[in-house]
Amino acid sequence: MNVHDILRNPDEHVRFAAYLDKLGHVADANEPDLVSHMLTDPDQTMAQSAVLRHLDRRAASLYPGPAYEGWARAMTQATIDHPFLAQRLREWSLFRAITLKLPWQPEELLASSNWLQLKTATGTNTEAIEILTEASRTKRISNTARISLNHRSES
């Protein structure tokens, strides 16, 4: 089934599964075009959800290495008209900077979503975790950060 056939299927659950399958097998060079095309689906919630799942999966595997930067630029271009997806990519880039101890600003972390703060609270950067114990967006995040720090001190 090609992407044009997927778009014609009236069942959004079938399209969602087909999109994830296509994204799971797409060649790197074709990925931005496939993402852009999927984001033309009339059911924007479903299409963006499929793309978000894909972005999270790919970013999680790519962020530690040098291929991440080129991939993130290409995906940012492919998702530029979709603020939530573009924001998630920015947050993956911030997570990468924090985790790899590249330059980052505490204000960016504090302004980030609950998703990123929680992900960072369970991460490896002690400075970022300490910041989140004091000034995170929610009690859940600050408690998670505190627990993470306690586990570090016990190790």
C-alpha cells in the first residue's frame, strides 16, 4: 500500500497503523517527504500523532550520535507548519544538549513542557536534575528529580 492509498482509507485507525509501518521502513533520504505527505491527512490529530510517535522513536535512537543534527534539521523543515511537532523536536534537541553536556540554558529547561522536564528528571545530568528539584513545572517532576538525585547518592 502506498501513501496515496493510505490517505484514501476512511478508517483513521487503519491509516495510523499504516503510517507507522511506512515510517518504520522509510529510507532516511525519503523520510522528510513521507512525513510532509502524511501531515496532509485530513485527520490532523491522527496524522500528527503518528508523526509524533515516529519522531520520538527516531530521536531516542539518534540523539547520542552525530546523525541527530542533520535528521533534526530535516524533520524540523518537514514539520514547520505544525507547532507541536516542531516544539517536540526543539525539546529533543535540548534533551540532547543536556544529556551530552553540550551548552544549554537552565531557562530553556524551565520553560519546557512537562514531557521534557520529566524525561530530564530521570536522566543523567545532575545539574539539570538539581534545577528541576527546585523549580520544575509540577510536584511530580520535582519529586521524580529528587528521587533520581537520591538514587545517585546511594550508588
